[in-house]
Amino acid sequence: MTRKYWLDLFTGKSWEEFIKSGASISGFRERRRAMAKQIQPGDYLLCYMTGISRFIGVLEVKSTWFEDHTKIWSSEDFPIRFKVELIHKLEPKNAVPVLSLKEKLSIFQGLKSEHAWSGFFRGSPALFEPADGEAIIAAIENAIRNPVELPYDERKYWRTPNVYESKGGLVSVPEDEEPEGQPEEIPVEISHEEIQWLLLKLGSDLGLDVWVARNDLNKSYDGHAFRDIPRLKAELPVKFEAAVKKTIELIDVLWLQNKAIIAAFEVEHTTAIYSGLLRMADLVSMQPNLKIDLYMVAPDERKDKVVNEINRPTFAGLDPPLSKICRFIPYSSLKDVIDEVGHWVKDMKHTMIQNIAESCELSSEE
């Protein structure tokens, strides 16, 4: 039988735990069972280090798959397992950068965008073309014979993918590959409309109905009209008193589920933060039993200002204080999480947004 070559993803932490456990068992997530069942004894698992984007080892499969929950890794179970033998092992500083094989691997050919190759490294196992597997093995063997030390970012080496609540349970989503040595992106100015559009689209992609402030309905971002977003509501389905309704309709973005408002977002770009907080405070005061997640979304550098404003006596005197029920989301975190979940977003629960929201409560020392 012809040997097959499979991708086996590791973070720095999961690799170290694998080595510490004896390097004799490798595992994959439950949802990868169907793919893993195709792996046979004699196949090679090519160990790829996410974060630093390098091939670090080769494992020979010594058994058919089996399910086991014995603790090996601290972050996840990886219960679909194989007995393996460690054939080749490199140190992170000597491991083979994937970009050094750019001219030899088919995954780099015919790409529509410069970074499209990273999609192959989104999950494991994944099957390499035979020629690609052989080229990677040859590169690893050459690195063992002729080791070359290459600097790497230890923070990326130890980085662990974020875990989110999906409709099928907790899942971790691997980050897009950012090979070391690439230039940093040039910062692009972010607009209020961009953040509003991102929140509206994210809510819609999560399967929620969404609402944009009535006075912003005719706005657009980068040629995308707000009113064209799927699941955008033209009228709020919830019945409120006139004063309450007027306040709610001016909140920048709302997420709704089963006709109930479940999250409210005020985007404070360059305007006074106080106005958005007043709308939040009015909502809480007029509807004290309304269970809504409240978020202030603003540039990263405005967090201190948001926290200071939300802890003013006007808002601290509410029951409960606004700082306890309204959290801060930095622009960068919002954009990062949207990039990170990618096409997995439709499988996520709306509570994923809580992963990036930061407390606005003052510490006891302040």
C-alpha cells in the first residue's frame, strides 16, 4: 500500500505536551473523525507548528484509529487517536519554515491571493499530495543534517487558539497563518460606518436579526449599503412605550433573537462617549427587567475614557451600576475575532462576542 502524508497541527504547548507524554500518541478532534479514519498504519503525519509556521517533525502511524480520553493535552481532548513513532524531530529554532518550500509545494500554486495557501493549515488531519509530502520530508531530513538556527517569536510559539461556544459545543478556531518575516500591515483608518457594518454583518452571519440606528439606515460602508444586510429589520418587533422605543431606535446596532433584543452596541468613534452611555442608561432605567448584553465599541486607545465615563456618579448610581452590565470592545478585538472565526461563524453562538468584551469596572486600587 502506498504511504500517505497527512498534516498534523500543533501549537507550541501541545507539541511540548506530546513530547513530554512520550511522543507515542497523536490525536485529532472528534469532528475530524471521518477524515482521520482514512489514516492507516505506515502513513506519515507531518507535524506543523502553528504560530511560527514551521514543520517540526515526522510521525509514523503504528495503529488504526481508536477513541481515548486519557489526559495528554491540557487545552483539548483530541480523542481520535493513533499510536505513532517519532521518526524525525527538530527544535523550533531549526524547524523548516513553510515559506522556504514555496517553490516546491502545490499548495502555493495557482492562488487567487497571496495568503490563500494558509487555508490548508486550518485543520488537521489534511491529506498532502504525495510529491508535497516527499518534499517536506526531504526538507526536514536536510534540516537535521545541516541545522540552521532561525529566530522565532516565542509568544507565537506558545500561542493557543481561542475557544468559542458553537451550536455543537465548545470549539477552538485556528488563527490565520502569519509566517514570520512578513512585513507588518500598514494601519488603515477605521470609520464609524465600518464598525457598524461589521457588527451588523456579524450578527446576521450568526443567524440573528439585526437593527441599525434609524438615522443610519441609509448609510453604507465600502459600497455595502446597510439596508442590504440580510436579516436587517425595518421595524423593531418588540413593543415598548413611546419614550423607550425612541431611545432604543437610536442605538447604533442591536442583535435580536426570536423577536427579543439580546445585545446592544454603541459605537463611539470620535464623538462624545457620554451620549451613547446615556442611551444605554435610559434603556436600563426605563426597562430594568430587560436582559440585554450592553457593549461600548470604540478605538483601543479610548478604553480609559470609556471606563472613566461609565463610572461617573450618574451611571454608578443605577441599579445595577452601568459598569457592571456594560462592557468594552476594542476595535482591534472585534476585527480580529471576525477574521479568526472566518467561515466558522455560522456554527458559532452569539455569546462568542463575550470572549473579547472587557470589563468596565474600576479595580479596588483605582
